[in-house]
Amino acid sequence: MSIFIFAYDHSECSMSTLLLITSAPTSMMAWHAFGLAQALQNKHEEFRVFFYQDGVQVANDLQWFPDDQRNLKLEWQKLGVRLPVCVSAALARGITDASNAQRHSLQQHNLAQGFELVGLGELADAVQSCSRLIQF
């Protein structure tokens, strides 16, 4: 797995970073993304995250972890930042919120608290407004 870094010249904008998380939460890359988010927050640097492809699995509230393992979902929830998740990628992986469950006639919903389902338009806006994009 690789990390991709794209830098843009947005002289008129303040420096901001978009963390595009496409790796499953069981991957070390997903943990590296979280570590960078913590570091950026501790340095008071502007950043956003977006969960896409297999990265959306972190928002599954029905995933169980043993007590002796760190839970990436809980770590993201404790960070206190906005947690947008691609709705199409989530639905394709069995993750939904209450409104999409009703819309698609699904019996249950399992989107973890603090995460929100959004469209790809939000990713496009984030890419447009960031000065740095890092994909994990």
C-alpha cells in the first residue's frame, strides 16, 4: 500500500490538508492516516478527512474488536473532527444511516455515531479547496 501526496498552489488560500482515507481500518495505512490527523490537530493546522472505498468500513458500528486491540472507529470519534463517509461506498459495503436504510428498504442501520454519509460532491469540493491531498 502506498501513500499518495498531491500538492496544489493555492497562494490565496491558507495551508490546508485533505486526508483521503481509502484503506480498510485493519490496514496500517488507516492508522497512519489517524496518526497524521492527530499530529495536524495538535499543531492546530487546518485539515479535513474523507473516507472512501474500503476506508468507509471504519464507520461500521457493528464491527467488534477485542478489549486488547485499539479500535480505530473510537479513536476517530474521540478526535472530535467532522467524519464524512462516501454514501455509495458505504452502502456497497453494508453500512447505512437511518434515512438511507429507509430509502433503500433496509431493515437496520449501522453508521457509527459521529460519522456522516455524504456524496462525492463533497470530496470534489474538498479537493478543490485544499492545498495538499494525502491518500492513505
